[in-house]
Amino acid sequence: MKRILLACVALGVSGASAAELATPQLYRPTPVVSQRLYEWTGLYFGINAGYGWGDADSAVIFTGALPGGTTTPFGLGATELTGTTLAGTGRLSGGLAGGQAGFNFQSGGIVLGGELDAQWSGQRGSFTVNCSTGCAASLSPRIKSVLTARARLGYAFDGIMPYVTAGGAVVNVADDLTMTVAGVSATFPSMPATVLGWVANISTSASTTSRRERRYPMCSASAPPRRAPDIRTISCASASITGSARAAAAGC
């Protein structure tokens, strides 16, 4: 009798183990959460340096400051310049250096932001201009500083973000005039002006700490009249400076 009971127990245990092995096991896969390597949201600031070049168009019109609107007494003499115009175009080039501060906000892959930057500029040039009365003259325009405020739109691929910017620019420019009339040479005081313009660029940031970009500021300026330094060529010159400049800069 003991042998029969033991056999039954053994069979029961064996049968239960087989049933458990036949039951399919259910597994739930672990969800995969995508994580960005770079997060673009936040404030930033840095410094930059580069090189700029561009084109300048200058025009100067002489108006008389003496009674009768002449540049010489009674409008007499070979150095009378009332109505004389100077016009020419030339190239500007020079170094750039400055700093910038801004912010980014990232939503998915889209990055929105804004930036304010200030640049010292050494862009300058010198070229001969046409004189309507046969005088010889040269102009030396230069860009002294550039301040821009821009909005930015980009799309982030983790640590790489192509983007475009556009905004306004405040440009400080100056134009130096040297001319010779009837054998008399004179150099005018610098004609400065601070003007508004616009700026746009397209570029790519390789990380949150460095980037390269190319900017295209455009501006136009009008300078107040300046009196010639030589009493033999008493006159006033009103200058209008228009132009564009491209600045390639790398910074962090």
C-alpha cells in the first residue's frame, strides 16, 4: 500500500511540472525613450572675431556757406565749388571683433531664439571719385562699429543646428575726403554718421559652444555738411554713403 501511494504522489508532481512548462510566458518590451545629446534651451554669451568685406557707394555734393550760396566770395575764383558733385564706388575690408549674448528655446527639433551683438570694425577702403568740375578727389570710407539685434530660427539634429537669422543693424560709418582744385589741395574733416539698416544670415552651429556664420548687413547714411579746412576753398560738403558689408566671423 505504501508503494502505491508513493507512485501516485510522484505522478502528480510530474504532471504538475509538465503543465507549468506548457504554459506560455508573456514578456513586455521595455519602452525606448529618445534622449537628446544636446539641449539648446538657455541663455548664452561669448566673444567673436573674424574678417569682413563689402562694397561702398559714396556721393558728395558741395553747397556754399557764404552769402549768395557760394563757396568763395561772390562766387569768383577757380576754387568755386558750389554744385560740384563727387561720386564713386569702392571696396571695404578689415578685421572684426566683439561679443554677443542671446537665448534659445527648443521645442522638439525646432529652436527659436534671439541675439544681440556688438562689433568693432576695421573695414575701410580708399578710391578715386569722379569730380563734375574737373577736380581730383579721393574718398576713404570706413565702418567703425556694427550693432545688431536678430531673431533666429533653427532645427536641431542633436549637436548640429542649421539656422537663419534676420533683424536690425545700427552702423557707425565715416567718410574722409581729400581733393585738389586749381592746384590747391585740402583734406576735409571726417564726415561721420550713425544709421539704421538690416542684417540677415544663414549658418550652422556645430555645438552649443562654437559656430561659424556669415552676415550681410545693409545700410545707408547721410552726413552733415563739413567745412573745408583751407580758407582758399571755403565750402561745405554734404555726403551720402550707401553700401553693404559681409562679415564672416567665428566665435563662442
